[in-house]
Amino acid sequence: MIVEWLSPRISADLSLVSGFLTWIIILWWLWHSGWRVQRRYFIEVSQKPLSRNAIVWVAGIVGAVFFVGAQMRPGMPSVMTVAMIGALSGYVDARTHRLPNMYTVAMGLGVVIGAVVGCLISPLWLDRLLGFAVGALIWFIPVAILNRLPGGMGGGDVKLAPVLGAMVGSVGLHAAVFALALSFV
């Protein structure tokens, strides 16, 4: 643990507070400007975009479920960000075959913040930090290679892979490898 003086109870409280703040910040961003991101992608393919209320409600409910499920975990901001924005990004991708860059950037930022919070409150901070960096590489390299093959993965997948790899890698390198293999099933 970087901060040696933190008791387990304070670490758990910091995890809960960081998760709740993540939930509030994402909902605020989606309400004010994040909901507009998906509009452009749907309009390009002549489909009706989601309303602001639909986006905020879906993200809020998904975030609340993951808040309850991931409580007192050091990387809660990462999990909540990927769950909330990833659900929207996945919906846009399923309908338009494009991943919104702004959603990917927001997920990346949330994963970095989650890694920092996780390193601050976890006794295994060095393992988390190493897993964060190596997990991103473990996911990026194969997806980037598949992007170069005809009929391979798209550019949005290449940008999203290190974000997901970093999130899963902060749990452990074995988790990053297993999750990567599972993602191809």
C-alpha cells in the first residue's frame, strides 16, 4: 500500500466514496454533453439516436448495479466507468458498427483513475501498477495484429483493447490473459 497508515476500514470507505463519485461524475457528463456523442454515429447511418434521458437512465442503472456488486474493491472507478460507458458504447457499436472515440477516451480516463485509486488503497499496489501496464499491452498487441489482417478487427477495437486490458490487468496478469482469450469466444 502506498499510504501505509490507511486501515482496511478507511481503504474500504475510500473505495466506496471513489465509486460513488465516479457514478455521479459520469452521470453529470452524460447529462450535459456525453449523450450527444452517440447522436452523430446514429445520424450517419440514418437511425434514430437515443434521448438524453434514456442514456442517463441506462448508465445510471448499470452503474448502480456495478456499485453494489463491486463495493469495497480497490478498482471500483475502473469497473464502474467501463460498465456505464461501455454499455452505451456497445449499444452504439451494435447498431452502427462504430465505437465512439469520446466514449473510449472516457473509459480510458476512468480506468486510469481507478488504477490510481487502486494503487493508493491496495497493499499490492506494485502488482496492480505492473498489471495495469502489462495488461494494456497484452490486449493491444494481438488486437493490433488482427486489425492488419483482411476482415480483422476494426480501429475502434484496437483503441478499446488497451483500456480493457489495463482494467483487467490491474487484477492480475493471469486475469488479463484469461479475459483476452475469453473475449475471442
